[in-house]
Amino acid sequence: SELYGIEEWGGGYFGVSPEGEVVVRSPSNGQAGATVSLMDIAHGLQQRGLEMPVLLRLENLVDSRISILNESFAQAMETTGYQGCYRGAFPIKVNQQSHIVAEIARFGERYNHGLEAGSKAELMIALSTLQNRESLIICNGYKDAEFIDLGLQARKLGFKCFFVLETPAEVPLIIERSRALGVDPLIGARLKLSTKVEGHWSEDSGDRSLFGLTAIQLVEVVDSLREAGLLHCFQLLHFHLGSQIPNIRSIRAGVFEACRYYIDLVAEGAPLGYMDLGGGLAIDYDGTCSTSGHSRNYSVQEYCVDVVEAIQQALDPHDIEHPVIVTESGRATVAHTSVLLFNILDVGHFDPAPLPEALPEDSHAQLANLWHAIRVIAANNLQESYNDVTYYRDQIRDMFHRGEISLRERAFGENLYLAGLQKIAALLPELKRIPAELETLPQQLADIYYGNFSVFQSLPDSWAIEQVFPVMPIHRLNEKPTRQAIIADLTCDCDGKLDRFAGPHGNTETLSVHPVKASEEYYLGVFLVGAYQETLGDLHNLFGDTNVASIRINNEGGMEFVHELHGDSIADVLSYVEYDPQAMFKQFRATAEQAVRDGRITVSDRQEMLAAFTDSLRGYTYFER
Ligand code: PLP
């Protein structure tokens, strides 16, 4: 199990049992609590008629992540003597599923954990989910009059609902609507900081970032609010440097820069009391604890201490009261909570068929050359041998194209070539330095394991930004995995694959897997997929939403299936792209009836065809056994 780095990226939530199965550990009160095997969960899902692929949501982990974030800030504030407090606001866009948002609101209530809304729809989710009036609702994004009215009505109900200004153009509208409704708004301003961060989302920071107010615009905002008699409403300063910030030093630099604005805005008369750092708290997806972009060089605890200390150090010399620290941490709250489970449907090998004892006598000269080139492969001539076998293979292909050798001869040549490559690859570990051209040979020869899932639907960031997610078999972990593979999905798209994997010594291009047995399913899990993946997923090849199950692990190690949801049927996905499944059925029935009239099929053939069509409309979009 060390092969997969599970202890490094698992955050303490995942491990391997003595039976060789991946287990989920449910933390309770900071202690390692009960564990449940993912294989037991998979069997339970099957008994409930939920076929693979299944997105498994682990509710206990949502609770644990909220606790860790809030407790870590509380601890950091206590040890440093910070006078303010922490208020989290979960950004709904990171996982909008109602069960997740409801669980965050329910469990987060004890910490006054609030929600961040980037649109009218998300504000409506926040208003109908949050019970606690101490929790914040932070409204980001461009706001029209309807959005503003909704937020102002929320103020009347006692919600701490902040409008964060993304542009100066929002100011006159907020002033007008608050006068019209007779309620003072709570206003924040988003800064455009010049601090740049590394990683995939670096564009969110720096002078050319799309969002936020420049120093010039900020001064205009202060003047407009003062003129309207609403400067007392300007209470929050916001910045967002990007998601998944790999380096803690950039976060500290960003906080310092924001504090400079804070100090001067207070001097301008704005009664600021909240400092909102946006998102960015990163996840260690590949277990390397590095600035690789799939990881980060700090822990949640270190993040909290650094933020708290930076604000103190910047504000204390100016005798400014410590603000309430707000973060809109999304990824760090929910990434751990979902696991995608799927089964392997088929395996493609690049192993050669057994070679004959001797070269057939009438073989073409180029086949004979290839045969001899393979015989002489040795550790001291691997590059030369690779050049030779590739040259002869190309010659054989050219001859086939010119019609000089037959299909069978070409197939024999391709098999010899594979045998040559396998022999070279097997000798590579004997070299001190592997020639550059041969480095990718093991990957070229790796098996292809065909998985019952869609990268585009369930792991869109893996395709869009080459995000590494931890992948591993969830059983047979006491058995040595003897094969190297990449994982292909069900879409017939060359991008529908996983070919970068987390390992204990960095990322690898192939995954160690077990040979698939004919008699039993082979299950893999993709971990840390709870943030962004569900809503960014698309319908490529019309693979729809997967089945979903939410599970709660109890203290005795039992589990409760809290919520089950069947994924999209084929009729569902067809209707998403504007087909009318009933009209399609009618058209198909008319075609079948015409075929009966033409005498091409019998009446009972027609019945069978119509039944097959109806079954397919109702069926799961993924491979059903
Ligand atoms: N807040 C804002 C304004 C964002 O744009 C984002 C995401 O990009 C977040 C919060 C969430 O960031 P993260 O998931 O890194 O915590």
C-alpha cells in the first residue's frame, strides 16, 4: 500500500486494513475513530441497486474539515493573543449539492460558519439554508438590482449579508436600492493586490487579475460612500489570490499587502472590522507536501498561524483593533469528502504473443533483420537496439503500405517489435542513466485499464488543467500489484484518461495495479474529488451524473446510508440536449412498424426492439453488467 502514498495524501482519513482494503477513518473529537472498508460500502451500494460508478460522499469528513479549520484558527488566535475571531464562509460554487451545503450549515452552526454566494441562485441557497444570524453571507460577483434587493431583504431579516464590490459601477446601484428599501447595506470591497502567487490559479492575482478594485477605484468608492452618507457601512476588506495556493510565503505577502489598505482605509474613516482572505487554502493532492501545484508547503495549522500573525504584525503598530478574520475556504473544506468508485471493464495489453522457436524459413529479409536485432539486445546496447528495432519496424510498415508484404507478415513484424521493446524495457533498471528516448518506454508499454466512468463528467479538472487526483485499487492490497497501467474512461476520446498518479516519491505516469481476474470485479477509487468536480463536469458522450451515496460512519464502526441518488438515465441526458425521449420512441416505433409492413421483421421482433429501446431510455448511461 506504500506504493500509492495513501498516508501522505489521505489526510489521516484513509488507510489500508490488515485485509488489504482501503478504509475510511472517521475522526471523532480529534481521536482516530471508527473505520469502515470501502469494499463493504461498495457491497452495500450494490445491495441497494446502486451500480458502479458511484460518487461516495462521506459526511463525517465534512464535519471534521469544518472543525479543523475553525479549531485551528481558534488555537492560533489563542496562542498569539489575537483579539478578534474567525468566521468561515463556505463558497457554494465549490460544491453546490444540497446535502453538502446543508451539512456545512448544520454542523458549522456551532462555529457560526457561513456561506459565500457568487450569484443570485447561490444567495437563495444561502438564505434558505442558514439558520444562524451570526454566520456571514458574503456576496461576491456582479450584482444587479434583483441580487441587491434580495441581499437587502436578508439584512431586514437579520442576516449578516455583505455585498463585496467587484467594480465601482456597483456602488450607485447599492446606494439607490438601499435608499429605496430603507435599509443600510453591509459593504465590502475586493482588492486587486499586486502580490502574485504560483499555481494554476495565479491569474486571480496581480495587476492584470480580472476582479477587484485598484487603489484609484478604492478611493472613488470611499468618496462616493461618504457622499451618500454610507461610509459607516463599509466594514469588510476582501481579496482572493487564487485557489490552491502552493506556497505559504505568497499568502503571508498577500495578507501584508491587504493590511496596508486596511490601515489607510481605517484612517479614511471606514469602520472596517472584517478581513476576508477569500479562498486559496490548498490540498495535498499528490502527497508531496511541495509547491508542485498539486500540493502545498504548509498545513492548515500553519496557514492559520501565519495569517493571524501577519495581521497582528501589520496592524499592531497602528493601534488598530484586530479584525474578524474571514476565509472562503472551499477546496480545503470539501475535497476530502468525496471518493469516486468505479470498476474495470477490460484490459488492453502490449505484451507480445509467444515467438516461434526459429524464424520461419521464407521470412522477408527485413523480418529476419528485426529477428536478429532482438536476439542481440543487451544492457550495454539498449539505445542502439531501440534504434534498430524501430528502423526495421518502420521498414516493415512501409513495405506493407506498398503491398510488398501481407497483413500476416506485418502482424508478425509488429509482434517481434513489441517483443523487442519489452526486452529493452526489462533491462532499463540495469542502467545508471536511462537515455531520454527510452524514459517513456515503460509508459508506452503499460496496460490500458478501461474504467467504468467518464473523466469529463466526474474528474473534469484532470482533463482541463491536468490536476492529479490520488487513484488506487481499493482491495487486494496485500497482493503485489504486478502490472503497470494507465486508466482509460468510457468516452471514445483520447483525453479521457488518467496518466499521472500520486506516489510516495512524486508523480508517476503509470499506476501499479493487479491483474484483473475473470471471476471478480476489480475496483479503483479516485480520492479528494469533493471540490469543484461535480458541478464542472460535463456531458461529453452523454455520460450523465453518476449514482451518488452519502454515508455516515457511526462511532461503533457501522455505517448509515444517509442519502442515495440514482444517476441520470439515458432519457434524462437526452432531454438535457433538447431531445424529446417520447418523440424519439414514437419515431423508432414508426420505423419498426414500417419494417413489419415491409415484411423485413416479424411482429414479435418489433416487440423485442421496442422493449430494448424503452429499457435503454430508462437505463444508466454507464456500463451495466
Ligand atoms: N472565494 C472566491 C472569490 C473564489 O473565487 C474562490 C475560488 O476560486 C474561492 C473563494 C474558493 O477557493 P478555494 O477553493 O481555493 O478555497
